[in-house]
Amino acid sequence: MKICMYEGYLRNQKQLCTELGVSPCVSRRETSLAVIAEGWKRWGYELGNHLYGPFALVIRDEQKQELFCARDPVGGPSFYYHLTPAGKLLYGVDLSTIANSPEYRKEIDPDALQLYLMFGYPVGEKTLYRGIRKLLPGRYLLYKDGTVRIEEYHRFPVRMEQSLTEKEWAEKIDRQLLDILAEDRACFHGAAFRSFLSGGVDSSYLLASADVKEACGIGYAEEAFSEADAAAETASLLGVPFREIRITSEEFMEAVSRLVTCTELPLADASSAAFSLGCRNAAMKGNVWLSGEGADEFFAGYHVYDRAEELGQADGFCYYGCSGIMEQKTAQQLLGQEQAFPCEQLVKRICEKAAGCDPLTRMLHVDTGLWLEGDILFSVYRNARASGLTLLAPFADPRMMELAFMIPASLKRKDGCGKYILRKAAEKRLPHKIAFRPKVGFAVPVRIWMQEEKHRERIEQVLFGSVSKAFFDQKLLRGFWASFLAGRGALWQIIYAVYVFVIWYETCFSDPETERLIPRREMQTDPS
């Protein structure tokens, strides 16, 4: 067998070395490769269930004459693939590996573009490139004799454990977090840990639980959007030096253009561009950073979960996640598409697995399977990677997720308080006022910045230039822009989504020699 590709890190590498009889090598990567090789011999297709940490890997089994590709259960490094008409498999953690291959012809996937406008991120298996797919978390892909088969190797529990008390659950969460942090410390022995810090409980809990040299947080002059003061208060209380990374509108707008290069797909989540600036700044101080992603989706942190009884029913309204840019009808009108993509396909398997669960748990399964993987983790891992950082997200570990999904919904949201049981666990290490500080979210004042006169000319050039004209109904788009400038601030998401798409297309997709702008009248629904 041969390991053709591996990206990520194995938290439980030390334990796996003992279990598999592997002697540690000179470097962590060499040890990981040795562990994976021995693990493949012992566990075969079940290998991914024994590896804890973000990873994407490819193994060629010469005996079976097949290629085994796998991605971790939560969603760390991306993994893309394309089967050519000749039956050759192109793959990689970077889209450009496939998209720039002479064996692939660049085309926009109109269904994926419709979904992007609706949700703001590359949701599900589709990418914006026709025929290039993303392997979803917890799946492996087998390639043999010119054919591809995909299997789900990991499933999270859908049963609740009702016998434990609130105190016992808090203790289990705290022990699990400490165990994961201990693994991270052993895995990156000698590295000085630093931490991204917001005003929220997730990153505050991490800071209180780990040996961190320094914390930094993102702030703005627009104080209503900034959590820097709250983060500084937490760091001061814990005796950890804190540094604010203050972002201006000029820096942000410039960062959007760089962002599409590292993500390789458009991402209409404004926090991603802000985080990219945070990563670039953080890289000057160190290369191993902690971050609190995953807690909101596992422990019910978003405000939308207050509507669980309405949105999480098994029948009737179909919940597609906590993120939305525009209604599907609006996306169709903007693109001039008559046919609506059957969005229920995105959540069909997720909802089938969670069919017997309560409404809140069903919503959490959807957000974990779509939003966490497709937006949150995709953004932070790509941004960190582009800046040369190793990002450690202890909450985004399959063991923490499995634990969370066994906790009764009544302890995740209690008396209107999101992440209640996580806050109780954090209260063991934080003052009550910080553990139970109301959620703000990583807000960015982009709606204010986009209305500033100094940015309008550039925005209008993008919104109404040749690329935009090839894809979007200009009359409708100009109406949105005029209404936004007139005070309808909520339209910023539509404007920003189109803006990011056009910049992405101009940067990553278009080829000056073989321009393939697709007029709206030629757009068809991809039958695949």
C-alpha cells in the first residue's frame, strides 16, 4: 500500500502509536504516516473511526487495485474529486489541483450557483465547478476500474442518555475538553499555544482550560459590532496577555479579494474575510492557535434554536440550516433560472438519520452536517492554512460531538439560555458572568462599510460589470443596490453575496484566453 496524500493532524497519535506498535519518528508527520499505514492494515475501511483530528487522506491499495480516500467525521481539510469522461479520478485538498488540470474543462454549475445565492456558502457535495464534487465528512471514497463508490463510515448517535444529572453532564464535558487539550499538547510538544478570543463562552472556556501564552481578538471602531472589550476583560481576569486586532473598512474590502484565493470558492460570510485578517496578523506571533468552532452547533448556541418547535418538526417545514441569504425564488429571478434545485436533497439523509429525535436535535444535525462543515470549519481551516497557522479546534472533535448529541435537548437550551450545559461546564473555570455572558456572534459592520462613499465606485464596478451582466439580472440587482443605499440595510447580504461571487469568478475561474461566461438563457439544471 502507498499513502498518496495526507493533510491534517492526529490528536490521538501517541495513543495510536502504543496501540499499533509504531515507534515515533523524527517528525510528527512521519509518525502520522506510519500510524496511518499500520492502521490501514488493521482496520481497512474503518480506519477513519480510529483517527481523531482533522484529516483528509488517500491510500492506494496495490493488492486490491483501488484508491481509498477519506475525510474526518467533523469536516477539517476539504477533499475534492472529479471523474473524467475517460474514467480517471482527479483529486486534491485544493480545487485548483483539479480545476486547472488539462483534463478538466471549466464550467459553472448553475445548481451550485443557485444554492450559493440562497445559503452563502458551498453547501453539500456540489462546488461551483460543474462535475467537481466535495467528499462530505465521515465518508470514504473508493475508486476502482474507472468507477467511484462513496460510503458513510461514521454516524453520530441519535439517542439521548437520560440518566445523568446536570452536574454529571458538566463534569463529562469538562473532562472531555481537558483530555482533548492534553492530546493537542502532546501532539504539538514544545509549541507555544496562543488563542483567538471573542467575548463568547466557547473561546473563553478554552482560554481558561489551556496553557496559553497570548490571546488576540478582532475589533472594530464600530463598537456595537466589536467584542474586543469583552475579550480583553476575560483575558485580564485569567492573567493572559491580550492583543486587539482592529480592522478598518479599507482592510476588510481589500481582504475580500485575497480571501477568494485561499478559499477557492465564494463565501458570503463576512466574518471569513475578517478572520483572514486575524490569521495574517496572528502569524506574526506564532503558528499554533486555539479556536472555539463547533460549540454552537453541538450545544445549541444560535438564537434560531429558540424556534425549534416551529422549525425542527419532522413533517412540514424543512429546515436547511441557520444561514440564509435570499429566498430560492429570488435566487432564480436574479439568475434567470426557471427550475428550482430540489433543496430537500441536501438534508434528506441527515433527516432520515435523525427522524426519531426531538426538534432541536434535528436542527443541530442539519447545522452540523451543512453549516459547520461547509462554512465555519471550511473558512477557519482555509484561512489558517493560507497564513501558515495550525488551527486547533478542540470542540470540533468527533468525541465532543458524540458526547453533545447524547445530552438531552432540555439541557442544551434551558429557560431561553443557549449552550446552557456547556456554560455550566465552563463555570467550573470561569466566573458566572463570563460563562453566562449573552451570545453576540462574530458580527462584522460590513453593511455600514459598503454604504461608505469611498467604497461605492469599486462595489458598483463589480456589481454591474461584464461578469455580473453575464450571470445576474441587472435591473433586479440595481434595484437591490438602490434600496440598500436608501436604507434597507438587510439587503447587504444579497449585495455582498453577488460581490464576492464576481470577485471569485474574476480571480479563480475565468481564463482570459478561453473565457466561458455563461449567459442566463443558456443555464440548465445539472441532471447529475
